[in-house]
Amino acid sequence: MIFSHILSSSILAGTGFGVFWRFFQQVPFFNRLLWGFFFLTVSLGAVIGVFHYTGSESLEPLHRSMRILADSLGIFCAVVATWGLLNRITYSQRGFLLTVVPGVALFVVLLLPEVQVFTPIVPSLGILLLMLIAVHALLQRNKRGLWVVLAAMMMGLATKAPAFTNVMSPIDFDHYANALALWFFGKSAQPR
């Protein structure tokens, strides 16, 4: 049992559920569902992580799969939802399905042993797309883009967690950086 990992996972899960509940109630329905898939995959992965870090080694495959789900479907939904948020687009059921179905397909493909080597590349590409979308919004004088830039920066920093081993455990650093990223996403959706 590693208490610091349990604490950081709990904070990440609580932040995910809390931010979604607090900031995304006014977002249109299908847009909110896209945000929900992103926040839910991250938060459920953190909840499973809490139980995994208490010593339940049997949860390791499920925890790893949830991380891959958050890094594929979750990021895919976050990119599309961010585009909709910053460009004031209200998605329909069709737009929602055109996002979720490829995201689930990407998740299934990334579970294949031959393709798992590409798993770290997908969230990096998603972070890059988030940053480009945010910069585009800032060029359009949309101040919400600044929150997305901060969120993408924290997500990018989380991917470099092993470089911060002298500060804290890479797992804890990843959890805290992602919790901050979720908070920044919530601030981007805050009504003006």
C-alpha cells in the first residue's frame, strides 16, 4: 500500500467528478456528454487506481486499460468538446457519435499487443491538438483559450512526470498535474 499514490489518485478522482459537476451544467447536452466521457474516463481510472494502490494487484490490467481508455477515447472527446466550447458549436447526436465511435475504435486498437507501442503517442497528439485549438481561440480574442492552454500545458507536463523524480513520485506528479488540468478545463467552461 502506497499512501501518497492513494491520496493523489483520490484527489484526481475527486477533482474530475467535482469539476464536471460544478462547471459543465450549463453546457449543451451532447457537448456535456463529450466532456463527461473525458472526465469520467480520467476519474474512473483514478478510482480504480486507489484500489490498485491499496495492494490489490489483480486490478493492474483494469487500471492499465482505464488509462488507455482515458488516453484514447477521453482525449478524443476532450479535443472535440474543446473545439465546440471555444467555437460555440452545439453538437447533435450525430456529432457525438462521430466522436465516440472512432474514440472507442482507437481504444480497442491500442489494446492490441502489436499496437501498444503507439499508446503514448495518442495523448501527445491530443495535447498538441488542444494547444492548437486554444491558440486559434486566443487569436480570435476568445479568453477561454487561455484556460485550455494552461490545461494542455499541465497535461503535457504530466507526460514528463518521470523527469521530476527528485520533486515527488512520478505517479503522484502525474495525478496532481492532471488534476490541475481538469480544473483549468472547468474554468474554460465557466459562464462568462
